[in-house]
Amino acid sequence: MGLFTVAEARAELARLRPMLDEIVAVRADMVELSAALTGGGPPTTLGGLPERKAAEARLNELMTEIQETGAELKGVAPLLVDFPADLDGVPVLLCWLEGDTALEWYHRLDLGFAGRRRLNI
């Protein structure tokens, strides 16, 4: 896949937000169902093993759809989505973390998440 401009990445993030929100909901359902099935939590009204497997399948579908856009899904708990880009000739990843209200961060490829810096654009 190609590189995103900051504007393209922000537009793509806006388009992906419903899927990202669904991942958060399905992730929570999966955790609750798993805990109930293994005896690690109280019974749940969400269902049992079939619902757990359906949630897992849906989570995989959503993650695949996101990856197919050219964005990189780096984490699911918390959600972390990177958009490959180039800033002033430097390869970077425009970085969105669950809880961020907008795409406002980036990091150099060689520095990773710990090297996150705020975009000045």
C-alpha cells in the first residue's frame, strides 16, 4: 500500500471510526464471554461458546478490513492504528491510539511508539 498524507490519514481515520468503535464493543463482549466460559467471572447474558466464537470471527473481520485500507493495526487493547506517511522526507507512522479524539501524533519508524511526537499540521 502507499503512503498517506496527513489529510488522507485523517479522512481515513474518520471513515474507520465506526469499525474501531465496533472493535471496542466486540472486544469487551469477547472478554466477558471468555471469563464466563472459563469460570473466571460471573455468568453473562451475552450467551455462551457460539456467541464467543461469533465475536472472535467478527473481530477478525474488522481487523482485516482495517488492514486492507493500508492502515496498520498495531494493537487491539488498547487500539493502536498507524498510517504510513512521509514528513519532510522522513518515513513516519501517523499514530492514533484509542482515546485520542483526532489523529494528532506521529513517530519515526526507527523510534516506535515511545518516540511519539505531536503533529504540527
